[in-house]
Amino acid sequence: MALPFPDVPFLSGFEEPCRFEGKVFDLVVNGFLPRSIDGTFFRVMPDPLLSPAYFQDGTHYIPFDGDGNVSAFRIRDGHVDFQQAYVQTERLKKEKSKRASMWGRYRNPFTAHPCVRAAIESTANTNVVFFNGKLLALKENGLPYAMNPDTLETLGYYDFEGQITSKTFTAHPKFDPKTGEMVCWGYEAKANATTDCCYFAFGKDGKKTEECWFKSPFCGFIHDAAMTDDYLILMLCPLVTDLERLKEKQTHWVYDYNLPVHFGVIPRRGSDPSKVRWFKWKNGFPTHTANATQVKGSNGGTKLIMDSVLVYGNALPFFPEVNVPENLKPENLKISMVRWEIDMLASSSIPTIKDPKILFDEVSEFPSIDDRFVSRAQKYIFCGVTIPDAVTPDGKSLVGLGALNALAKVDCQTGKAEICHVGPDTIVQEPVFAPRSKDAVEGDGFVICLVNRLDKMASDLIVVDTRSFADGPMAVVNLPFRLRQGLHGNWVDASDMA
Ligand code: V55
Ligand code: FE
């Protein structure tokens, strides 16, 4: 008998597990979808399939738990077909055989039931990327699961035909539009709570071209990075772990308000660990990058410029915190889109970098750009934004990271943004950009975004023309049900998938 899911906020209301796999043919389109949009929007959400038998109180659940359930919206000739399938991870197969979830706290194998403790822990629930003919479902504590992009059939746990020895693989690999390379890293790459990191890259044919092992200054969260022509810039956040806290059955991470954020600069070519450099800044949590580029500085050296979202404190309040400043109110945490500068001629062993410049000063998350401009100075960033005056039916303001209620098109040169309102009682998920054509100018195309209609308890896919961004969506595509909050996804043009 399947027990009810625990009555906790992360599993209730709009966030109740969806658990649906299957297809919906020809979704209803309100408005207009131009024929130039031809491709698939893939995204993934953490979506617990089995209710927990082991920790029935559910208090250990956080929004990053849950089996990866991949959605595909295939857009062609003005029509949208929908498909969804779970990644058949080793972990999900064990859950299905037991007809219950047997896992404990987030990324802590010491809390899992003995029957499942040895299983590959990845839930494949954080991002889906297309590379070399395969769809890769990613979770940063394991290797990818490969899927067939046409059928969403899981092909298996994927070590790139034995080419990688890292035990982990980022959920945010970078794709070089000039060379077709996929640039990746893993942290805690030999075992949980180690400082071992691995940088690796693949040519567009899937052959490994680089592998470089190095250590980070402490064992912390390295969720996202940005890439220039010659460097990968890792963001090591002050969200830390150690073996003791895992053995004490705590959740993996704790945020330390006394620890600076660190940036690791890895040369993309040459695989020389002695060339890896670290830089630091005050305490803060840069969550996601938009892009980076490298220029020649006035001192004659290389200057790296990187744009990211910056939260001035713990961005993930479901993880515990230490050394919290006395006057800190979580609801007042400031969030900005910022531009960092890293001077490669700076000489001390871990130089402190200067305060970043603010690009856009509203609460924002999920920055995305025109991916044809990765590692070049982009003009536009598309992101979710919180417009503070929007209210829920019972008059509550929608504020905070979990409640992005509109989309923004940020002009990085002027700091001005166009806002696309998406309707009342709506939370936007991560927007992705699809260019109008292969040779369109930067940012000319469409923003595609799944939105949560809290009033209807259903989801819509919206499509916004970036030429008339502030006019609102040109098409609203109705799903006949609700998809919970997802993390990341990508647009894949049909010509790239063929
Ligand atoms: C993120 C999400 C995760 C995770 C680590 O996007 C970071 C942030 C869905 O799980 O495990
Ligand atoms: Fe992410």
C-alpha cells in the first residue's frame, strides 16, 4: 500500500508530486507560434515518485530531493507536443522494487536505508543537456544518465565510454559555440566531503580532450561556473560540508557566514594543476552565471569579466546556517545581477577581488543568454524577476527566490530592463532563449518559459518575442495539468538534433 506523502510544504499544494509519465498530443495554443520555432524545450524537475517508508515524517525533505522527471515540449509548424518520462536511475529502480523511497537526507548516504546505501545516489534531477546525440540528465553528485532525446528512454549511467574517472559531474556544463566542446567539472570528485576536483572537456565528437585534477581551498558547493576562450571560472560558495556532519546524519550542506566566496580559475587547455588559481571575495552566494569573457586589462594582463546572480547571504534557506550576523533577516537578503572582474596579474596566493558592479538590482534568478554568445560580451540577459508589488489572492506579496513572478530582458550596457508580465498568481520557472534564425543578431528570437498558474493549479508554456518583450507572451500553451517547480533546461534546435 502506498502511503500518503508527508504533509510538508515542499510536497503540498502546487508542489505535490506530479508522478506523471506519458504524452499529450497537440497542446492548445492561445495566440500565435511562428513556424521559425522548430525544436525541443527539455527541462527537468525533482519529482518524488515513491512516498517515503523510512522517514515517514518527511521533515528531511528539501526541494532538491526527488526523482528526475524530464519534460520535452516539441515545437514544430505552430504545434506543441508534450512528453514526460522519469530518468530510470539506479535509485529510482530500487525505489520501484521496494514500492517506497528508502533514502534519507539530501546527499547523505549515512541516512539511507541499508538496502539502498550502496546504490548510485544521483536522482538526475537538476538539468538536461543535449550533447553528441544524447540527452544527459544531470545531478552534481554523480555522473550523467544518458537518455534518447527522441523517446526519453533512459540508456543508462554514463561515463562517456569509460573516459572519465571523476565520480561526479556538474549540472551546469558549458558549451563552446565556436568549437562545439563541452566543458565540465566535478567536485567531491573522489568521494563525499573531499576537496578533490576534476576539470574535463570533450570535443564535439565526444572524445575527451582535457582532464585536470586539483584541490579546492575547502569542501564547498561548486554549482555553476562561466567560461571564457581560455579559462573556466568556478564559483565555490560558502556552503560547506565535512565527513563528521555526514556521519552525524545531518543534511549535506551548512552555510557559513564567516567564509568568503572563492572563484577558481582553470586554464581550459594544458591540464596543468599548478596553473589553477583561486580568488576570493566577502561572504556571499553567487548562484548562477549568465556568461563570462576575457579582455586585456589596463595593466597589460588578462582580465576576466563574469556576470552572475549574487545573493548577499544564504541563497538556499532550507540548508542550515552558522555564524549568522545578529541583524540579518532572511527576508531582507539582497539579490542583484552583478559583474565580477578578476585580474589575472594579481599576485598574492588567493587575492581578494573588488566589489562587483551591479548590472540589475531587482531580485532575479535563472539568468540565461543567447547561447551563441557564450564567452563573448553579451548585451542581453533573460531571467526571472520578482516584481515586489504583485500580490497573491489573499493579498500576500510574492517575494523571495521561490516566487519569481515576471520575466526580465536586461540590457547589460544600460542596466535597464524590459519586463514581461505573465499574468496574476503566476510563478515563472527558468526561461530559455531560442534564436529567431541561425544568423539572427544577439538576443533576437524567443524566450520560452514554463509558468506555474497557482490559481488554476496547472502549468502553461509561454513564448515571448524578444522584439516586443514588454508586450507579454505571444503564445500561451496550456498543459492540462500541473508540473512542479523544476530547475534547469535547454532549447535544442531541430537541426542540431537531426
Ligand atoms: C541545485 C539543484 C539541485 C542540487 C544542487 O539548481 C543544486 C540548484 C535539484 O537539485 O542538488
Ligand atoms: Fe543550477
